[in-house]
Amino acid sequence: MFLRKISGIFPAGFGLRLSQKFVFLLFLSGFITLCFGTLFLLPDTSKFRRIFLSSTQSQNGERLHNYASKKMNKKTVEDQKSLLRNTNQEKWRSKDKFDVDVKPLGFIASNYKTQKEDMSLNREHIVSAKAKNKESMIPAAQKNHADFVFDYKAFKKSLKYPPLGNQPESNDSEIWEKRNKIKEMMKFAWESYKRYAWGENELRPVTKDGHFGSLFGGLKGATIVDALDTLYIMDLKEEFEDASKWVEDSLDLNVNGEASLFEVNIRYIGGLLSAYYLSGKEVFREKAIALGKKLLPAFSTPTGIPRGIINLGNGLNWSWGWASAGSSILAEFGTLHLEFLKLSELSGDPVFTEKVNTIRRILKKMEKPHGLYPNYFSPVSGSWVQHHVSLGGLGDSFYEYLIKSWLMSAKQDNEGKGMYYEAVEGRGSHFRRTACRFWDLRRFDRYLTGVCAGIVLHAIGLWRKCADFHATEIGWRTIRQSD
């Protein structure tokens, strides 16, 4: 009431309007900022260090400052003594002070050159010694793999069957009719691709043009590379030679794009490796090894489990955005074993085998719910992200590669066989099967593709699961026969 009775004074905020309050606060904040900013711009004094640094840091700084001051004072005293000494020497020098033993300019130059040569020789000796020490630290297998040469002729002689198999001796017209029909269909597809999308990754059959896609990081000709072994097996010699020439002349590996580790491995590396083992053409081996080395940075994780995407140019890698918590997918990092073993065999470099053996070792020691392998694995923490299990997408080819690695090793990979055996046992207790009739919708709920913590999540891909069950039976039968 008192403030209201005084003329010219506003009752709110001691006579300050709202806008005036903002101006005042702005001025005050600027003043405080200026004060503190001035403190930080002041020289590094001991008082300033005592305020803003800990006692230990301040004491260390003061000791360093005192030590530097003492060194400077000592140097000044020594300079003064040296100057006095030189002055006394000048006093007692003879009048002919310039009559000293001066060496000729040529002698000085030659002496400098000799010293320089001695220094360069010492430097070369040190560098060579370091190189020898570094070379001695490299394992012999890695040191010699650059000169490794794979003997394809010896490999071909060791084959039990020829690459094209044994031709049927009988002149069964029905067999040849089926074979020729299959070749005709393959030639039709190949000629259509060659006409409308040659060099592209895929063919759009409706629009009749090529499709580049985003899974191969800038690599081209996925259809060509992936079809090499099929063309060779079908004895389509002309088509195989065209594809081989394209690989040699046009398959450029110096690309800079985001690629799927899984797709590049099974399409490109798998296609090149199979083409080399069938034909023996050196270009396939060289391209496969070079591309395999570009995939190695994807394994640079704390666990050694690779991430799903890699830039083929700079080696940067990351996980799929849709993958749970940045995890790696079982069907992707578990579908590298066959190709990487063969890359080591053809290059003499054990690094490829070491990478996939690390994956195998980690998966074997991991705790598996009900003997099954979950689909999501963290490459950082080394643990399962979820307990979602699938025998369809995200997990199928991992189990496929277990039995194939055992067969490829001439049935010597007992570790892969054991892991496959455990997975089949675990699946038998959680997945039920009836006759594979995809039209029998009444039994649709019996074809299970995914479970999580014992709960059925979905039942899809019926035809795929029937095929997978059949493949599992073949693998089971193969293992049982070998026991």
C-alpha cells in the first residue's frame, strides 16, 4: 500500500517493468560472464592454479615453475661466467689474434662429406636392424603366404570325380530330354539377361532393364559371377567364356559403397571360388582373394563376430538398422565358414580361417536355450540379444553350413558335426512336423518357423520349412550312416 501511494513508483518488482527486468538480467549475466572470462584469460599464476586446480596439480605446477626459474637463473650465471672467461682470454691473446690454424675449405668440405656418409651408413644399419626384428616377429605362415602358389593340377588329380561328373553311359532318351530342357531354360534366362541388363546386378523381367541394387557396395555383375559355376556344370562353354571375359575385364573391386557382408560372400566370393575350382582360371582365384581381404575389417569388433554391413572402400562397418540393439545376425556371420576356409587354402594366408574359427569357438561355448541358437548376437558384449530362434529367415543357412563344412572336410570337421547334431536334437523337442502338404490349412499351425522362450511366434514360409525339414533329414541320415 505504501508503494502505491508514492507517485512514479510501480508496485511490482520495486518499480521495474517486465522488459526492464529482462534488460537488467541481460546486463548482469554479461557482467558475470566478462568477469569469469577475464579470469581464464589471465596469466597462469600460482593463485589462479590454487583456485581452479586441485592441491596436487597446483603443487606440481609450482614445482615445475620453480624448477624452470632455477634453470633459467643457473643458465644466466653460466653465461655470465663464460663471457667473463672469454674476456680474460682476449686480454692475454697475442696481437696476432687472427693467426690461427685454419683448415682449407676443401678439407672442411671433404671432412663434412665423410661424416655425412658415416651417419647415413649408421642410419641404414639401424633401419635394416629394425626391419629384421620386425620381420622376425611375423609368423612364418603370414610371411610366406605372399609367395604361396596353389597347385591346381595336383588338386584336380586328387578329385574322386571329374568336375562335370560322370556322363551317363546309357542312351536313355528321357534323361537327355530333361537335361536339354533344363539347359534350354537356362540359356533363355541367360540370353535375356545379356540382352537387357548385361553387367548389371539383376534383370527386371517386366520392364526389361537392369537393376543395380544396394546390397553389393558398388560391385556389378552379381548375376554373372553367381552363374559362373552353373554355366560350367551345364557345359554352356560359350556362355561361360563370355562371363569369364567380363569378370577379367570389367569386374572392378575398387568400389566405395555399403555392402552386405553376407551377400557379397555367398554371391561374389562363393561364385568366384566355385568357378576357379571347376575351371582352374587364375583370374577367379585372384579376384576372390582380393575381395575377401576387403571384408576383413568387418571382423574388427571386441568379440571378433563381424557386423552385417561394410564399406568396401574404407572398411567402415556397422550393423543393420533393423537388427535388435545393433546385433549381428546368426544366418549372416554363420554363413562364412565354407568360403573363408577356401580363401585360406588358395592364398596360404591363415587369417581367413582364423576369423571363422573364432566365430565357431564363440558360438560353441555360448549358452544355448534348449540347444538352439538365437538369431541376434551382440558383436560388442558377446551375448545373445534376444532368445528368438528361427529355422527360417535369420537362422537357416547357419545350420546348413554346419553340415556342409563337415562334408567339405571329408567328414573330418567333427566340431561342426557335433553342433549340427545338438541343433537337430534341440529342434526335435520344440518343433513338430506332420506331412508337408502346403494345401492342408488345418495343419498350418503345426509348421513352426520361430519360437521365443518356448512361445510360438509365427508360422510362415510353409514351403521353405518343408524343404528345410527334408534337408535336415538328409543331414541327419548322413551323420547317422557315418557313426
